[in-house]
Amino acid sequence: MVDPEYLKFDTLSLHAGQEPDPTTGSRAVPIYQTTSYSFVDTEQAAGLFNLEQPGHIYSRISNPTVAVLEERIAALEGGVGAVCTASGMAAFHLAAATIMSAGNHVVASRNIYGGTHNMLNLTMPRFGITTTFVDPRDPEAWRSAITPETRLLFAETLGNPGIEVLDIPLIAQIAHENGLPLMVDATFTTPYLMKPIDLGADIVMHSVTKFLGGHGIALGGVVVDGGRFDWAANDKFPTLSQPYDGYHGISFADEYGHQALSMRARAEGLRDFGAAMSPTNAFHLLQGVETLPLRMKRHVENTTSVVEFLEEADAVTWVSHPSVATHPDHELAKQLLPKGAGAILSFGIAGGREAGCRFIENVQLASHLANVGDAKTLVLHPASTTHQQLSAEDLVAAGVGEDLIRLSVGLEDPEDIISDLSRALRASQKG
Amino acid sequence: MNIECRGETVNIATGGVEVDRDLPPVVLLHGAGMDRTVWSQQTRYLAHHGFAAMAVDLPGHGESGGEPLPSIAEMADWVAEAITEIGLGPAHLVGHSMGSLISLEVAARHPEAVERIVLLGAAAAMPVHPDLLGAAERNEVLAPQLITSWGHGTRAHIAGNPTPGLWMRSGCQALLERANDGVIFNDLAACNAYEAGDVAARIACPITVVVGSEDKMTPPRATSQLVAGLSDVDLKHLDGVGHMMMIEVPDRIRELLLDALH
Ligand SMILES: Cc1ncc(COP(=O)(O)O)c(C=O)c1O
């Protein structure tokens, strides 16, 4: 049996979306630090504005450096297209605002990034979009939360902070049975560990800020369009299936079919909301994507070492990572994440809140900050930072105990990471 | 725009504008397992450049109703009927791959329906690799993958989409994956079984044929054999381009269409 002659993942990480610059021969992706692009003539200008022909007009809508990153991430995810945004939050908003309007409803996993939880729980309702939060491991909860107004199911591939593994095939099936798309936030897995579109997800978003960029130097987000969802199959998605006055009555589903979402998100969402990625950020993030496969492999290897250490450590009461046999998703992770379940884990520290604070204050190599997915090891105490806006009740629902420490394992030598943790753990117990 | 043909709905993309009945009609026909959207980079442009552009979903494809038709001849008869239903004929026919075979047959069997034909990725015979045919028969994702793999030139496998943010390879694969079960197999079997016979000799209208140097599905050699039998033909070469030329180099195909149709 013949195989498709597709370029492989590592090759795409380096090449997809870029040809050597046609005018200068520049091999690296140039930073097109420009706001706007000269038109050839009035005819071409009119054609560009009217979506008759493709090209760059103004960098809020598209930019050649950003376009390389977009095409590259789409290639790595196996999506038909991608739209980059100023941040991960902007990516979520762009996708949501492209497919939904006031009166619509989201069913979302309750174990998601605190920022996304805030947006869904507090901010979007002000614009008429409400959310029901569910236990991502409970298929019945997903099913019964769906209402006639529901337009989107949303979860993270690896939850926050319990590292819940999303059963994408199962939740996608529930979504599709109801004529709805599943969007996943794949920030923690990256396309190296898992390809959500192949598993049934319809939209993938990332905070590119994290592992894709990989060096903690630039913010960015991306919405990847899987292209398999039929937006015109029912009347739930008029922004895609009905004529749009913004471009002389174009219907994106009719005109672009499987690429309708990518086209509308750019033509309307970037144009109007304007949360565009800067070309310089795209350049920085591209440097990270080039080494994504190498870095993720090492992130996962180091995580394995750190998990082994923590499981044996006296001051540690529990370790939550899907590679641990007692993790509820241990088997699911083996199936969906054969290359590893990411480099983010949480653990409980003996002595609760105070010991947690002492631990954080005593790490020296690991950095105490509110980020994940840096090349460097990061630690955080969510109850006092990312999740502090949540009520005590929501904290419990989101699975964030006061003893919980979150670790984003970096690329340092694993022995050095472990001795730093070991030292801080000892200090934490001297209260 | 929707019309009725043989009691089924036919979905036609018109570039987001209402069809102007005073303009010369151009009917665009997609290839095996695909739909109207393969022309999305041409339809809207033609519609704004003096043509009544109509990219058709063949029966059982895209948003059209009905079942896919089992042979090229039957598809050609259907296209002629659809042109009558639209009521704008004779039309310029632009066909890609299977659509080019259909265009040839419409021109031969229903000359009154056709003004001129433009063929992209064309050959007098389209034998299909048995592994591809088998995968299509079993509705395996391998079929979309193989068509996508062979359907694009080397450059298109790396980069070069002029529409910012779109990734060609997955675009093609997703489009094919959206086809209903059996549709890709039906179309590939129809292409595989097609015998041109004396079709070239029976065509009276002018013909433009576009060939990509890296086309693996209808390679330049096969296109040359077709062209050798045609009388009023204009052959255009595209360097470094594969079978999915209207997606790989949409700008060049737009220019070429404007040129050929005027
Ligand atoms: C899983 C996840 N999604 C989304 C975001 C938001 O991304 P950004 O900070 O780039 O806006 C974050 C940031 O921490 C995150 O961890």
C-alpha cells in the first residue's frame, strides 16, 4: 500500500509557510515591520478590499511575517488555516466572537485557565453569551448542559490545574451529535504531543506565548481552523452560513466552504476587534516553533524525572500528572498522548498554604511567576495568583487546593531542577 | 444561488453577487470528490470582472442534493441540463480534473450548450492508482491523503499560499474528507473508466488547456496526448505547479482565465 508523501513534522516546523524571500533571498523569515502595503493599482486595491483576490492591505488584518507563523502552525496542527492574535486570550475571543452572537451559550470544562474562566464566567455574559461549566470527565454533564442556544463546546487538552486529559474523540462525538463544534485549547500539549483535529476537534487554539514560542519572550495566540465542521448544515451559525453585508453580501460558507471560519475570523474579527499579532512577535515566536519537536521531547523527559523525584519526596503529599499511575486519566493519556502528557504538573505540599509559600520563596533556579511553557522551570501557587479572583466555591470546583503548587518543567539539566526543588521542599517544612 | 435540476437542488457559488444575466456565463466544474469551493479564488474575481461566474456543486457534492452520477457521460448530460435550467447558455465551461473530462464530453455531446472550454489538469484518460481506488472504496482517510499528496507540486507542500494564513495541504484534505461516503470512489471510478474515444474530433468550440509541470495526476505527457487530438486548442504551461493549480497559483489562473475567456 502506498503512503502519502507528506513532509514530516520536524521538517514542517522549520519550513512550512515560508519560501526564501523572493526579493532578497533572505533564508530566515524577515520581519516585515510595516503597517501597510502599496497597491499595484486601483483595480488591485479594490479587489483586495472586496476579497476578490488575496494579499496584504494593512497589518491589523494580515502581515507577511505573521502569515508564515499562521501557515506553519496550521501545517503542524493539520488545520486548513490559522489566524494569529495578540495573545491567547485574544485567540479565544476571536474564535468565540466569530461563531457566536448575543443569546448564545457555551458548554465549557470547569478545569480551564483562570483567565479563560473569567472571560466566560464574568465578561462574556455582559455581551449576552453565557456559559455552563461542567466536569470535563463526565460525558453526561456535557450532554445535559447543551441547550438550543448552545453554539460551542470548549475545553483544554490538558486541564488546569489537575492536568485532566480531555477525551477529545468522546467530547467531539457529543458535540457533533448536537450539530456543534468542539474547540480545544491545546496550549499545554502543542501539536507535537497531540493533534486534536485528527482526534475530532473542530477548532484548536493556543496561547503561542507558551510552549510554541517556548522562550517566554513574546505574547501571541492562534486560532486553527480544522475545516471539517459543516457550518451550513443547520441554521445555528449565521455569521458563517448567511450573507454578510460587510463584504457585499458574501456568505463565507458558500464561498469558502471548509475555510469559512479562517476567512471570516480574519475578514471580520481581526478587522473589527483588531487584536492582531505584531510582526516582531511573530518573528520571535517562529524561532521557538522551529525547535518545537526538540524542546517538547526534552520537556517531557525532564518532567518524567521530576515526577519520579516528587513521588518519593517526603514533603509532597500528592503528585498530579497523567504519567502517574494513580492519575484518573493515566490510561487515557497513554492512548491519546503516547509521546507524553506535557510538562506541567501540580503537587500538594505538606503543611498547606504556609509551607507552599515557603517553598515558593526558597526555590532559586525555578522562577516564581505567572506563566507556563518557558524554556526555564517555573513555579506558581495558583490560589494566590492565577485563580485568586475565583470564589472559595469556584476554587474547589476548579480543583485548586491551598496546598497546590504548579510546576512548568523547563529544559535545564534535570539533576539541577531536582536539587533546587529538593532544597526548597526541605526549607518549606521548617515552619 | 440554488436551482432545481431533475428535481434536486443544485448549489452554485456566484462570487457573492447576484448573477447578472447580461454578462457572459462561466460555469466552473470541480474535480473528483471536491466541490465549488476549489474555485473560491476565481469565482468572486470573475464575478467582478465582467462574467456571470457560477461554480457548481455536482449532484451529491458540496451542498447539492441528489446522488453522484456514475459516469462522465452522465455527468456531462446533467451539466448540459443544468445549463438549460439556469437559462443562460451557451456558457464558457471551466473544468478541473474530472471536471475537464466532463467539459470535453459536454462540448462533444451538447455543442449548443458550450461557447468554449478551459481545461485545467486534463488528459484523455485518467487511470487511477489501484491503492487510491481501494482506499476510496473503503472510505479511508488514506484516499484524501493520497489525492492531496499527489495533487500538489513540491512548492505547494511547503508554502506559497497567497491567502494569508491558509495551509494548502490540509485545505485539500479537509475538503475531500467532507465528501459523503462513496462520493470519492464514485468519481475516481468514473475517471478510471472514462474512454475518450473520438471525443476530440467531435469538439468544435475553442479550447484552452492548462498544464502544470509537476502535475502527477494528469502529467504533462498525458495532457500532450489529449492536446494532439484537438484542433482549435491553446496550450498554457505552468512551471513548478501541480494538479491543484487553481489553488496552488490562484493569481496565475485568474489572469489566465480572464485572458482565455475574453
Ligand atoms: C491554557 C491557557 N490558555 C490560554 C492562556 C492565555 O494566553 P495569553 O496569556 O497568551 O493571553 C493561557 C495563559 O496562561 C493558558 O495557560
